[in-house]
Amino acid sequence: MTADIECPVRQICSEPLRKTNMRDGKIIVARLWPFFSGGSQSRAPVILGINPEKYETIIIYLTKKSSNPNIFEQKGKKVFYLTENSKLRFFNPFVISKLTAVLKNQGVDILHCHMHKATVYGTIAAKFAGTPTIIAHVHGLGRTRNFRRKLVNRFILSKTAKILTVGEAVRKDVLQNNPFLSPDKVINIGNQIDYDYFAKGIDKQAARDRFAIPRDSPVFGAAGRLAKNKGQTHLIRAFSGIRKQIPNARLLIAGDGELKETLKMESAALGCDKYVHFAGRISDMPVFYSAIDLFVQPSIGSEGLPRVILEAMAAGVVVIGTDVGGIPEILNDGQFGCLVPGGDENRLADAMIKLAQEDRNQLQILIEKAQKRIKDNFTPAVVIRRLEKIYEDCMIKNA
């Protein structure tokens, strides 16, 4: 299959790109993802907030894996699903053909690809369709993880106009693993959350009742996929140690994953299973943040720019994070939260105890500084301004 498509791809990549063919004076932007799994809420504020007088945005998924409502369809956007429930091996000619047809028929000016697989398919299809501008968007660390990926990137990323990253740590990772790239081609566009949604405030007592947590207990919280690199094992071990000084403390963990049963057994083995609450997936995270006193991100690797930290800070919860990936970037090396070495359970426990016993007025100062940082740097409006500037620059270059 690969051999069948490599030759025509090499041929078209040397052909001149077509000029822009804006429709009704608008720039046509296609946002391409590898799959639709039912969740698009976090992406919606930026995509729906792009200036509708200047840009028309269409949404494309390589495959559809959920029948849940799609917010973009609900908001009147054109949405295309190229396949259903497919794992999509690289260079599937059928998918490339369908994607090429969509790009041509819609007159797409800018193809904005999210994640590696979408970038591979998107770049090839865009060259067939004559789409003037291709943008790749990298959402995490370690995406260039093996020799094969490096070879693919050498071909694919050289055809993109810009490569966007969700943080400076991710930008450095992309450049380090792809030395052929020019540094000015890789741009840290940041990440965003809906600040008002998380900062609205929910009654703490009612929130704790939701999770069956005593109202008078100090509560530590963590959220994310239950996986080794997220460090929940280290968090549970640290938590078991601090209960000697804070015996009524609780730990509330949101999320699901392959380590769930292992983590439950770890809690039981340490004798704190009655105090560790596994809440599973939570759809209304503001309730979760309202229920806790301190948020802990115990990651030990592969963190780009974790949205959960941005959410917790916006919700007015003090954050303890590890010095991994983009976490120091968010906390500005400890200025807006507490940083500890990844995997160091003793240092993590010390930080948890210290902040749990800290004067409330001092914590409020830190909370207000953290909330201002999120408002100034990590909201949809900020990312929209950056993104529109990138789109404009790309269109000027193609004019």
C-alpha cells in the first residue's frame, strides 16, 4: 500500500500550490482531527470564536468513533466524517481520496491538522488538492518517539507552513527531535480554557456531598488518565504518609485508565483505601474543583501543558505540580504554585502538608495571582488572537 502512493506523492509535492480561492471574501479553514470520540467542548471556544466575518471554519475527522452530539454540527458548522470506527493505517488511499475531495470541493485555503496521524493524511491530501497552506498542531511531548516517526516527520513537516505547539516545552521537544526544522517555523501558541466556566464557583459543601466526602476534611485532588506517566502511584504513597499528621485528610481522584485497579490495590495495601476516592470520569469538573482544597499534578513524564492545572488555577485552587514538561511553564517555576521533583514522594508529601497547613490569607494571595495568570495568558481570546495572526501571515505569504 505504501509503495502505491509514494510515487504520486513525491510528484505532487514538487508542484506549485494553487492561490487562495476565498469564498464570499472569507478564508476557508479546515480543522482536521484523527477521530471524533464524542468530546469537543474544550476545542469549541477557540474554533467558534474565530472571526466569522473573515474566516469560515469547517471540521473534518478521519474517523467517527462516537454517535454523541457534535457541538460543531449543533452550531451550524460543516462537519465531515471520512470513515467510521476505523484504526486507519497510514496511507490508506480511500481516506486520502475522500479527504482530497473535501479539500477541493470546499475550496480550503488553510488546512490545520491536529496530531500526527491527521498531519500525515492531511499533508498528502492537501498536496493532491492544491491546498495552499498546511499547519501542523502538536499537543504533547514525545511525539517524535522513534526512528520511523523521525523519517515520516522529515518528509511531512517540511511541507507545512507552520508547526504550532501547546507550550514552550513542546516547542523545544519538536525542535530537538527534528533538527531540520527552522526555529521560526515552530510556534508556541499555548493552551486555553474557558476561564469563566471554571471560575464561577460552586458551593463547597454541596460539591463534597456529591462525592460523599466529609465536609470538614482537608481534601487533595488529582485529575487525569490513570496511567504510569501521570504519577498517581507516587501521589497515593505520599498521601498515605501525610495522614500521620493530617489523619482526616482525603484524596479525590478524577479520571479513568489502565491503572485504576492497581491504584485501588495500592491504596488498600497502604491502609488508606477508605480515604482515597476514585470518582471516575467527571463531566462537570467545576464541581470537582469546588470539592477540593489543593490540586496535585504528580506527573513523572510526557506532560505538554496540562489543561487540568489551568482549570484548577482558574477555579481558585492552589496547585502542587512536578517539574516535568510544561508544568514549570504554567507555574512559572513556582511563582504561581508549588513545584516538586517528579517521582519524589517525600518532597511531594512535604509540600502537601505545608500547603494544607498554610495561612488562608497567604493562600488567597497565591490564588489571586494564579487566576490573573490564567486570565492574561490562557483564555480562548488570547489563543484566538495568536491564531488569527498566524493565519493572516500565511495568507499574505500565499497572496
